[in-house]
Amino acid sequence: MQRQRVQFYALYLTRFAAGFGVITLATLLPEYLNVLDPESGVVVGLFVSGLTAAQTVVTIPMAWAGDRYDKRTVLLVSLALSVCSYAAFPFVESSWGFIAARALQGVAITGTSLITLSLVGELSSVDTRANNIGKANSARFAASILGSIAAAVLYSRYGFSVVFGVIVALLIPALLGILLFVERDGTRIEGFPFSDLALNPKLLTLTSFRAQYAVAVTMVRNWVVVYAGLNAAEGGLAYAALAVSVVLVSEKFMNMLFQPYTGRLSDNYGRALFVFVGGGLYGLVALCVPFAPTIGQTLGLPAMFPILGELSPAFLPLVFLNALLGVADSFREPASMALFADEGADGAGVASSFGIRELVWRPGSILAPILAGILMTGPGIQWVFYVGGLASISGVLTFFGVLSYSHGAKALTQW
């Protein structure tokens, strides 16, 4: 039991270190744009999409390798690639060099994320799986909070080199922890697990929800921050960077705080139920976001805050609503991940199961920002939240309909 606990701690540290690197680079992306001054809009787009494209391309090969060979070895290789990618960023001198480093980072991120979650799911029993996945995700959210703060502070004082030195300094202990404490994985899945899992009834049912939910989360999570900082003339609240960061952190903090607890509850009371409740609540809260100014004015909330200065009565409602979005997503995420792990852990291929989960998310996450941009410049930024909220509610209703039709109404509490 003690040996297994140490393995989980090593995996949680890996999840933290990988998440710290991701959020740090996301925070510094505007600085790289300023320093490298890309020559065209296409190149600017590749600063972001180069990462996403690399992740999409390597998802299936990484998942296949995780099921066909030793997951521990695949994870060690992914961590080594992570160290190389972050060590390369301080030496980048051109836009194309940055894009290449981002692509390598995308390969490394995919490997560490897929295989870490696969090992957590595989090492867990059925009745502890969502709880342990929730703990792993909490480590990632803690890294997101600390990483965004550390990146801004360290870069302003020391520049790029020290920031990436800190990331490498976190990744090396994570690599050593996996090497020393995580046991070799004995499962070997022959053939191509994706072909069987793609037709798995449970995964198809989950896909009916997840494909739509990807649109909702990508739009709402990103555009809450845009809404907070956008100029008032364009429909935003025009908050300064520090106030925007408070709004951003509220969602991540609540997600971090609740996931282990909600994961444990979903282990006990049914994973499908928590996916349904979390997705539905997320949609309802998203619909309320544009009404933050009205709520603040109706309740007579303050517009002046210590350190942050003068904002508006919408600030506290927006922080509260974004925090509530974190709570809603904490109900959904560990339960959803555990359902995918359940289907793969019985010998079908847990890494491939997570790979399918990742691929289902991709279309919505790519198309949603485009749709949000059209809505923001067309009918108004509030429509981003209306469409995002409705996509989430549509997803849970579709999920419930498919679940009831294919598996019976009781499946909502039996899965």
C-alpha cells in the first residue's frame, strides 16, 4: 500500500511539473510575440496552433505506444523531451525557431498528460479511480495558479532564462521520481486498440456529450478573461491585468479545491450522474456571465477594492460566477476521465481510451475560438456565453437521451 502511494505521489508531481510548464509558456506568449515580432498573421497563428497541431498528430501514436509497451518508459521519454523543449526556449531567436520549440513542447505535453493519467487510472481500483484522477488534476490546477504568478514575476526581474530554468528544475525531480518509484507497467495490448474502443457503446455515449462540451468550455473559459479585460467600447469590463488574473484564478482555484472530493463522490454515487450535473450546471452559470454588471448594480456591490483600485460592481459577481464554473467543471472532469479509464483498464487499452477522449475534444476546441470571434465582432460578446452555455446544456441533454435510450434511465446512477 505504501509503495502504491509513493507511485501516486510521483505521478502527481509529474502532473504538477508539466502543468507548470504549460501555463508559464502561455503566460509568456505575448512577450515572445513582442520580442520576435512575427512577420505575418499566419506566423502569429502558428505560435498557438503549432502546439495544438503537434498534440493532435501525436495523440494516437503516443496512446498506442503506452498500451503496446511499458507506460513508464513512454512517460520517461516524454519527460526527457519536456526538459529538452523548455531548455531550448531561451535560445530561440526567430519566429520559426519558437514554432519548432512549441511543436516539441506539444509532443512532450501529450505524452506526459496521456501516460500520467493512464497510469493513475490503471493503478487505481474502480472505487478510487475518480478520486485519484481528481487529485492528479488538482496538482495541475495548482501548477496553473502558481505558474502564471511565477512567470510574470520572474520574467519581469530576470528574463526568459531563469523562468525556463525553474521549469527544468521541476521536471528533473519529476523524471527521477518516475524512474525511482513508479514500477514498470506489465500490460501489453496487441494490435490497434483504437479500432475496438472507437465502437465502444459507453465511449460513444460519452462522445455525444464531450464533443459539444468542448465548444462550451473552450468558449466560456477563454472568453471570461477576454470579457473582463476587453475595452468597454467593445462590450468588455476593461479591468487591468491584476483584476483579470483574480477572475482567472478563481475558476482554477475552485477546480483544484473540489476535484478530489467530487471525484470521490462520483466513485460512490455514479460517474455518469456527475458528468450530467456538472455539464448542466456549467451551462446554466455560463448563461449568467453577461449579467454580472446587472447583478452587481442590483445588489449594490462595491466598485472600489484594496490593491485593485476602482473597478465596477460587476467584479465580485464575475469572480463568483467564474469560481462557480470551476465548481461545476470539478463535478464533470474526474468522473468523465474515470469513465474513459474504466473502459480501457479492463484490457482494452487505457492509454488509447484517454487518446480517444483527447481526440473527441479537438474539433470543438479548434472551431470554438473562431465561432467566438465571429460572435464577439458580430452580435456582441454576450453571445459567446449564450452559445457556450447552450452548447453545454445541449450536450448534457443529448448525453441523457442517448444514455437512456441505449442503456436505460437507471444508467445515470449505475455508470
